[in-house]
Amino acid sequence: MIEFQQVSKKYTQNVTALSDISLSVGKGELVFLAGPSGAGKSTLLKLIAAMESPTEGSVIVSGHDISRIKTSGLPYLRRNLGLIFQQQRLLADRSVLANVMLPLIVCGASRPDAERRARAALDKVGLLDMANSGPLTLSGGEQQRVAIARAIVNRPQIILADEPTANLDRAAANKVLDALKAFHSVGVTCLISTHDEQFLDTATRVIYLDHGRIIESWRRTAVQEPA
Ligand code: ADP
Ligand code: ADP
């Protein structure tokens, strides 16, 4: 579903964000990208979303080499991706429901259909009760779950989340991760970056980056939750 073939990314002559990265992520996998700030996690996610292009190597997403995608093909690629990036803010002057409906309206869905699907998405992240609230009345963790609902409302095949639990306390962070895992459990491929080691305890696949290189990566079968 996602493949990196000897990918390097230099922002400038002196800034190499990624060096010689090769990896492959299968359909339905849940992968954590770990490593300290500046390791290249966010660059790796941006390459998948074609928000940056590789300096060397190829990035293949759902069979398409993203550096060969023409600008006209980008909306099609992005529709298949649910993006949860820190800088993407909710619209403060619209309700939570309207925020989640927006991607569907943009794609031409009718309002009743968009509303039904947005409510279904809010229900999945446990925030249906907040549908009519303004986003700024919600806690940071709740806002992040609204952003997840907005990212998945179009039923993308891939979710990319860049430090989705940053600045959240443990309980709020766990709820955000549970919301992401709920979509993984219905078959969505998920890549989640984090510098928080505690979230890796229950992970089934982790790729550690440091200074733009993969320094460690492992996979294991699902961890049984204690009864
Ligand atoms: P992480 O997400 O692990 O914190 P990043 O991918 O954001 O890492 O950054 C990797 C390296 O690339 C860092 O040294 C960072 O300063 C640099 N970098 C990131 N974005 C840019 C940019 N737009 N221009 C120049 N350098 C950048
Ligand atoms: P239904 O027709 O079963 O009610 P919806 O279209 O209302 O389903 O989808 C329910 C919500 O689940 C959607 O709004 C969407 O946000 C979310 N979702 C996203 N991706 C998937 C997926 N792959 N499988 C199931 N639900 C998904």
C-alpha cells in the first residue's frame, strides 16, 4: 500500500531530513513512527501525502509513484488519505458537525448525506454529543478527535497522523489513540508518528528514526490486552 525505495529528502544542501529510507507498509497495518524531534518523522509522512517530494528514490502509494503524480492528480491521491497534522485547525466559527461535514460537502455530497455520515464519524470517535458545540469549547483531546472524524469521514484507505497526542495528558492521549485504532480495526492502514515511548507498549509495528535514518524496526503479533 505504501512503499519507500531508497528515499532521501534534503530540504537544503545542509539539511538532510531523510537518508536512504526503504520500507513497505501493507494494507491494514498500524505502524508507529518513533524517534526524537527532528528525526524526520513528519517529513516521511509529508512524502506519503505528496506535500513534499523526495530528492532521491521513489515513494509509491496505492500503486502510484507520488513524484510522478501531476498536480491534477493530487486531489485524487489526497481523497484516499486521512491527514491529521498539527497545523490543521478546526474552523472556530462553525460547529463541530459542520467541520466534519466540510470534506464531504467539498466533494459534492448532499447536505443530508454529509450530515448523516458526519454524525456517524463523530459517533465513532465518541463525540456525537458535541456535534452542535463550537470547537473552541472542547478540550484539546476532544478537538483532536474531531480532527480525526473530519479526516476519516471520506472513508480514506490510509490515515496519516503526525504527533496526534502531542500536548495531551495521558487519558486524553489514550482516547485519541483509541479513536485511531478503531479505524485501523475496520481495515484502514494507519501511520502514526510519536516521540512518546509509552504508546509503543501495545504497538505491533514500530519504525524508529534518528537523524533521518531507520535505526531500528520491529513487528510482532497483536498484544493481548489484560482482561
Ligand atoms: P520530526 O517530525 O521527527 O520532528 P521533521 O521531519 O520535522 O522531523 O524534520 C527533520 C529535519 O528536517 C529537521 O532537521 C528539520 O529541522 C528539517 N526540516 C523539516 N522541515 C523543513 C523545511 N520545510 N525546511 C527546512 N528544513 C526542514
Ligand atoms: P454506514 O453507511 O455503515 O452508516 P457511513 O458511511 O455512515 O457508514 O460511515 C460511518 C463512518 O465510519 C463514516 O463517516 C466514516 O467516517 C467512518 N469510516 C471511515 N473509514 C471507514 C472504513 N474503512 N470502514 C468503516 N467506516 C469507516
